[in-house]
Amino acid sequence: MRAGRGVVVIAITMVVGWLWIYAAGGASHVPPHWFYIPILMAAVRFGIPGALVTAIIAGVVAGPFMPAEVGLGTHQLLSDELFRALWFLVIGGLMALILARLKESLSREAEIARREVELATHKAAVLATVSHEFRTPLSVILGSAKMLVSQGGRPELETALLDGMLASARRLNDLVTTVLAVSEGPLSHAELIEAPASVRQIVSMVTSRMHARDSARVRVDVSDVLVVTDPGVLESLLRQLIENALKFSAPKAVEVTATHQSDSSVQIVVADRGPGIDPQFLSRGFDPFTQGDASLTRTADGLGVGLFVARRLADYLGITLDLGERAGGGAEATLTLRTFDEHTVMEPQGASSRGAGPAR
């Protein structure tokens, strides 16, 4: 419908131009530059094809259909008609190309502006959330320290306060790891310490440092098997996966299992019964600060960095992280690590490179 209106407006403009030049005495009295206007309108509305077609029609209207002298009824020279038609084509093509460049430039500027707005929004969210996350354990540490100073000498109180301070300090260390991973800066493999670690103990540490209402929703079925990894980094990775699953599956339980595979590897699976993960979201490569549900009415809060951080930490450890749908509904994350035995060859610290796992 809009294209039809455009054609009608262009046609009316050409008819008005022809009548005006005819009334003024013909092409010998008034140069038919008026026809640049419908050519420009066609370039704006229909691009290069529309501009060229309109230029050809304008050449016919301003040529064979236009008397050189209205009073004498003489025709224009064929050379004038051909030259004018060719000039209309050149002008039409140039107009369309310039407009196409302008539209492309405006489109790029609009996209840049949109991304700048998104970046500003993300930065504001990061500052607000990170400041809150850091303030919580710091408040515990400061409060515990004040209690120790003011009411020291009670061993049972000191033990409880020191445990709280230790847990909060560990939480701060985990937050630093998260911020470093989200920053996409280089994660130094010189700090990667590979050692035999108990999967059961690492999972137990993760759940014990959660809020009681969250840890109560975690169902753990993990055998006591040793794997080769950096225990601290693996603990941070599992915390990201478990907390992400808890956030999107509330109030349903999250299941953590570990099974020994036949190829001297262990698979740790974190499964939930939430809405699952949108395949299109997975295909975007876990952009930070984005969530599968980006609507204003989403029920899950947070920055949307859990899966992104988990993928970064898995790459840092050189292990496999697979994310997908769970049979019967929900999502599951699968980590594959190598087991430790007396024949395992330990890789020297700092020898591994980004994206490359330890020696198999």
C-alpha cells in the first residue's frame, strides 16, 4: 500500500512538471530540471532501481512528449533528448548511491547508540550489584571483628565469629574470581595449582557455604572419587552452576551427581527442573550481563554472568562444560574431569595455556 502511494505521488509530480513546462512555452523556454524532483523521490523511496526507472520515464516525458516550442509545435532534437535521458540516469544513480550511504551511516550510528545505552545500563547494574555483593561479606567481617574486640575472652563466641569471618573472606575471594572472569582479562595459568581433589569434599564445601534455605534445595549424590584439578577454581565453578540452577528453578530442588566413566574420567552433573535454556541463548556464546529471559517481567534477578563465568573457569581449568536440556524438562550442566590414580602425570604449575587442558 505504501509503495503504491509512492508511485502515485511520483507520477503526479512528473505530470505537474510536464504541464508547468508546457504552459511556460516548452523545453526551449524552461529547462526540464523539474524532473530531478521525482527522480530524487524515487531514490528515497525505492533505492537505485526506482531511481533508474523514474529517470528513464522522465527522459521520455521530457523528451519525445515535450515540444521544443509550444507555439510552433516543433519537436526537440534527438541528440538533446538522448543527452537529457542519459543525464537523468546519471543523476538518479548518484542520488540513490548517496542516499544508500547516508542510510547505512545512520543505521550504524543508531546501532552504536543502542549499544552504548546497553553498555551504560550494564555498567550501572554491575556497580550496583557488585557493590552490594562485596558489602555483605565485608559487613560480616567488620561486625565480627568489632565483637571480638569488645567481647573477647569467650572461646565459643570467638570460634563462631572467626568461622563467619573465614566464610565471608572466602566469599570475597570468590567474588574477585567472578569479577576477573567477567572482565574477560587474561586468567593467569601461573596461579593454577593442580592437585588431587575429592569431588565429594568440593561439593560439600560449596553447599556448606550457601544460605541454609538454598543448601536445603540441593540434592547431592556424589561418590568419593579423586580428580586432577585446582580445588579452589573448581569450587567457584560449581558454585556458579549450582547457584544459577537454584535461581532459575525455585522452589524446586537441584540435583548434583558425579559418576565415574570408563575412560578414566568423572562427570559432574548439575541438573534442575526449571524452564531450561533457550537454544538461541546458548548459540550466542554466553554473553555476560544477558539472560535467556530479557523481558521486563522476568522472575530471575542478577546480572546474568553465572553461565559466562562458568564457561570461562572451565576453559581456565582445561575441562569440558556441556549445557543442554534435561530429559523431562529443565536444564543440566555436565563437567568432565580426569580422575587421579597412581599413574597420573601431574602437569607443572603454569605450564598449561588458555583453552588447553592438562596432560592426559
